[in-house]
Amino acid sequence: MYLQIVELVAALLLVAVVVALLASSIRIVPEFQRLVVLRLGRLVGIRGPGLVFLIPVIDRGIPIDLRERVIEVSKQTCITKDNAPVDIDLLIYLKVVEPEKVVTTVENFIAAATGIATTTLRAVVGDIELDEVLAKREYINSVLRSKLDEVTARWGVKVTAVEIREITPPIDVQSAMVKQIAAERERRAMIAQADGEKQAAILKAEGQKQAAILQAEGERQAAILRAEGQAKALDYINEAASKLGQNALLLQYIDALKAIASSPSTKIVVPLELLTAIQKIIKGE
């Protein structure tokens, strides 16, 4: 009876071992991973995605994530070309493109990439003056990405982007920058005010010019109208005079002679026109 129990336990243990071995030999690899297979320590290939079978005990599968990942590099104190300390932190975006190299050429590619990034950052910033570091962020990003990509390529890793998140200059430089910004804003305000006053003066002068033009135009039109009125009045007088007959004129001359005759003067001047008119009347003309 005891022997049967021992045999049963041994059989169960054997079954458990077989099940465990079978379970360890079957892997389900997702789409974003690849399985680097080592057989007795030697690289035999890359498996996945999907269902992958491994030889128990002999094969070893190392999963590698192919998704793009981000590495956060904490603040690094760098010395610029003009000996100014500046703190910079950045983000590195990279992805695995050759899983077998990640396994066989580098122990921890994330730590290695972080170390390369910090040393490269110090080297790049050391060749640039402080003003350029603050102004040429995109240039620094581009240089860092190209230099990092040259190193990580031999690990089977592709650096897709490098982004500087923050640049912190020294306190005295920050104070000077604040003063410079305030002075620049004041200068712009003064320019805007002067430009506004200039535009207002131009508009005022233009208004006065237009008013003077309108006034002169009005006076000219009034003078023209007055001249036209006077001309019309003279036309009316000439027309009325032309309508008066010689008899009417003769009566006016006679009335004038009466007034002259009543004066104490002994000499009377008779106009030639009056004598001509009297002669025409006598002749019946």
C-alpha cells in the first residue's frame, strides 16, 4: 500500500514536471514584441509575433519590446563656452529596430543611452556660448539626436527625437534677462506711443488741410456765383435799356433840361443826342 502511494506521488510529480516543461516551451508573443531565442547560449533567431515553441531546458527566449519609449534625463549642470553654468534636462525618444543586437551587444541599452546622452550634452553645450544655448534649442536637439544615433546604432536602437525640456541659467543671468525683457517692453511701449502721436498729428494736419481746401473751394464757388449774378444783372439792365424807345429817352432829356433851366446858370449845354432826336421828330421819322 505504501509502495503504491509512493508510485502515485512520483507519477504526479512527473506529470507536473512535464506540464511545467510544456508550459515553459510555449510562448505567446504579442505584436509589439519579439522573442530572441538562445539555444545552449547561442543565438538561433528571432521569433514572433504569435505562438512560439521552445525546446525545454535547451532554448531560452528573451522578450524585446519594439515600441518607442522615452527616457527622461534629469537636470545636468553643463559649462558653456564662456564658462557659465547652466542646468539642462531633456527627453530622449528611441525604439529597438534590431532585437538581436540589443541582446548580444549591450547589457542595458536604456542605461547606456542615458549615459551617452549626458556626456554628449556636456560636450555640445561646452562648444556653445550661453546666449546661443538659450536661443538655439532646436540646434542642440538636432546635434544631440545625430550624435546619440551614431552610438546607439551599433546596439540596434534608433534615436527618433531629442527634446530639451528646460534650460535654467544662473540666477544673475536670470535677473539680467528679466531686466532686459522689461527694458524691451518699455522701448516697444514708447515706440507705440510715439507712433500713435505721429499718426494723430498726421490725421490732424490732414483734417486741417481738407478743411482749408473745402473752405477755399466754397469761397471760389461763392465768388463764381456772385460774378454770375452780377453778369445776369447787367444783362437784365442792358436788355431793359434796349427796350426803351428814343421817345422815352427824349422825355428823359427834356426833364433833365427842365431841371437845368430852373438853375440860375445863364449857359445851357444841350447834348448832341437831344438835337438829333428833335430833328428826327420834326422830320417825322
